[in-house]
Amino acid sequence: MNEGKKSGLWSNMRKRRKKGLPRKKPGQKGYPKTLDIGESALRNIIRSQILREAGEMFWGRDAVLMQLSKASNAIETALMDMEDAGCPGDSFAHSHLETSLDDLEKAGRLGDTGMVYDEIVKILHSAQTAARNCREIDRETAYRVARDIDTVEKEIAEWARSENSGIEF
């Protein structure tokens, strides 16, 4: 393993299994106090749960606008994650994601719910590509940000195929 680097929870658990030791119990020295999943991941989990629950209460245009809000939040989160990773504000990926936010706002003004949905999917796909191709940050972070956007895109597509969406294909 890497010298000087602290081993993680799963690494420690695998070492104990390999030695044949039992799992640590709550309260025992060395038992993890919390799951350290990171603030942005926790924020995404909470936000997606709230949006998922709220999305079931809406129908038609209101439901599409709720999905638009979900897409907007995903892109804003991607922008914050990329800035945290050191992506400069004048980079192509950063400016493209900001343009995507403006495009989502314009899409919300379209009259037909099907057209709004189509625009959301196109914008998210474009934002995902821009995030993945960001040259200013490490590849792993760029791909993670792109996967986060892709996850939201898939959730919206799944919603659109459901009976609750009111969108006909």
C-alpha cells in the first residue's frame, strides 16, 4: 500500500477479514463513528431524495419544471465540484456548464412539456460531455462529475417514461 497514507475503512475491514478477526462492534475502540462520504456527496443524496419525493406530487408542466430544477441543481453541483477541484472560471468546461444553466432557464419558458423534456436531456448530455473533457482537473474528478450529471439524466429519463410524467413518446 501507499506509505504515509492513512488506510480507509474498507481497507481496515479487509485486513481484519484476512487475519480471521471478527468485525468490530459499536463502542469498541476503532469502530467508525460516522460514515465519511464527503459533504458534496451527502448534499447530493439529500437533494435527490427531496426532489424525488416532491416529484411524485406534481403532474404535467409542474412535474417537468421540477425535473428542470433537478437538472439545474445537478449542473450547479457540478460547477461547485469542479471549482473545488481547481477548474478555473475561464476554462471551456466551466463556461459551458454556466451556459447550460442559462439554456435550462430558457427551456423552462417553452410551452410544450415534451419540448422542455427534450431540451433538458440535450443540455444535460452536453454538460456531461463538457465536464468529462475538462483538461484543467484530474481525469478521475472530471469523470465523477460527469457521472453525477449522467445519474440525474437517467433519473429524469426514467421519470419521463413513467405514467406520472404526462409525456407521450
